[in-house]
Amino acid sequence: MTMLTGKFVICIRNDGSDDLQLRRIYQVLPDNIALADGYLRVIDDSGEDYLYPLANFVTIDLSPSVAKVLLDLPLVPA
């Protein structure tokens, strides 16, 4: 499995979680152990990072300039 450092994903399932919104973009934090177990560490709507099932997301490829804009935005809880 590849590390998803600096990657972004779109939520396609939230299994009732109040901190994940469908069709919203989330930043993935590096965690190879979680990834090997089928989980992603994402910064959710609470502003904290948590583990969620990999099946809840699809990875998106962003241009470096778009990724930089997203990474430079402040984290503001919903």
C-alpha cells in the first residue's frame, strides 16, 4: 500500500458519523499502520485527526497549486 502523504480524499460514506460530510474533501495524514489495517487518518470536521475505514473515501489527485491552497487554509471546525 502506498502512503497518502499530503493527499486528499472525498467522503463517499459516513456511516452516521457527525464529523464526516458526504462529498466533502478531507486531508489525509500519514499513517502506514492504519493504512495496512484498512483505515485512513483524516482531519475530520471536528478539526482533529481520526481513523476511518478506507472504504469511506476515494482518493483525488490535485494539481500541486490546488493542493497548496488547501494545505494553506486554516482548519476551522464546522
